[in-house]
Amino acid sequence: MTAAGPTAGTPKPIPTDPRNTVTHPLADILLDTDIGSDVDDALALGVLLGSPEARITGITTVYGDTLLRARLAHRLGALAGHDLTVVPGATETLSGKEVWWAGHEGRAFTDLETEPVRDTVAADRFLVDSVLARPGATDIIAIAPLANIARAIRLDDRFAAGVRTLYMMGGSFGPGAKAEHNIVSDITAARAVFGSGIRTVVTGLDITTRLRIEQPGIEAIREAGAYGAALAREIDAWTGFTGEPWSVPHDPITALSLLRPDLYTTERGTVEVTDEGLTVFTADPDGNVDLVVDADVEAVAQEIVTRIVRASKRD
């Protein structure tokens, strides 16, 4: 994959500014992820762990070997000093489309089978129970195919109304739009989520491909302690797979849209998903989707690396 625009290099301190925190009262954050393939999921987790205003109350994994993904998420959290609640979720898509598997998932670590995960409850049930425990006080960051979220919507009709905001990495919008992985991998699930009425902030490829983390940023992460070194191994596995010496931080950009909404410009409307997996946005002031149409990419790039390094230095 290629990207143009600012690159993330050596981190700088984030200035003292009230805009550096979420603009609404602190929410519980649930992260739904296919961590382990593209390294951007792990980087998004790093952004959250390096944000003291963020409170991760649970992680659900989706798509393929979700037990492996869950163990990896717990390991990364532990290296940053956190005992995260991680629940393996749906292994298959609702659409029946075959799961894509890169093959390097988890190989940067040994003994992942020792990592504790919460496998006594289904991920959709965990999501529903977590949201309904504090209706209107939970944000979800969804950075993967959407089977877990769609299953939760189907499981309990109170779930959609109980979610405060869903922050989604998905789709591609504007000129040259193409089918994006998280959507096209499970069109059935994507349609269920967009049609649920959940207030959703969507960041698509047209925004995320404007940024990339290149070697200076990668080395800053690598040198930031045990967690940073472990995360850098994940980066190395992904760049070795792609053959490109950088990472496009799709998912960290999405996570940051919750934490720094002042850096993003959105437009209200609705999204429909075509049979080919394309996402079609229609402006509508009464819609449930806030589509990210622009971002301060230089500031976003800087904050991603700064927050990951902050998480890394907790050890």
C-alpha cells in the first residue's frame, strides 16, 4: 500500500491544551479488533494505552483465529502494564466470505498460549452486557470486520441505543473510492451496523492513506522500552509482509478521532454498502453517520507516535 502526506517521526511533547482530551465526559471504551495482521490494530491499542484520558473496559477480537488475536492483545497490554479484559469473538463472517489470513500473526512472540483471556462468554454477549451496564456511557472503537458488532445488535435490541458513539475505521469515500477490507470482508455485518441507527464516526481510506509512520517514528517506538520493542517487532512483521518500510496507521487515526475530535472535520449523513462492498455516503442532517472528510494530518501523525511512546515508557 502507498500513502502520501505527512510522516510521523520523532515524537514531541503534546502541549498543554484542553483540546488534548475528549470533549465530552470520559466514556468507557470498548475496542473491537482483528489485531495481529496489519500492525495498525496494535498501534491503535498503543494510542489508547498512551492516553490517560482513555479507559479501556474491554477488548473483543474478531475474524479468523480470534483466540490467538485475544492472547496477542493481552500480551501487548501486559507489556505496557495493563491487565486487559480480552474476549475472543466471531471467527467467521456473517456474509460467509472466507477469512483472509496473512500468516505472520503472533509469530513475533513466544508462549502466547499462557496469556489469560476471557473465553467463558461470547463476545456479542460481552459487548451487550458492557453497554447495558452503563447505557449512553460507552464508546466503541471498531477497527475490523464488523461481525461482533452486528451480532451484538441482533442479540439485544437495546444495544444500539445504549452505545454512545461507534468510531469505525471502514470504507472509502470520494473520487476513486474502492472497497475497503473491513467492509468488503463482511458486507452483511457492515450493512447491519450502518443500518442500526448507532451514532457512528467513520474514517475511511481517503483520510487514512494521507499518513504513514516511517522509520524515524518506528525507531522512536522501538527505543521506548519493553512495550515499544515488542510493538516494533509487530511493525517489523507487517513491513516484512508488505515489503514497504512504513506503516499506514488506519486504525490509530480512527482511535484518535475519539480522543482529539478537534483535529477532524466531519459531515453528517448516512452510509449504504453496495453488493461490491463500496460505501456510499449521502449527506443528511438527520443521519446517524459523521463521516471524517478532513483532518489536520500533521498533528494527527505526531500525536499517534507521541501517545504510543508514552504508553511504551510506562514500563
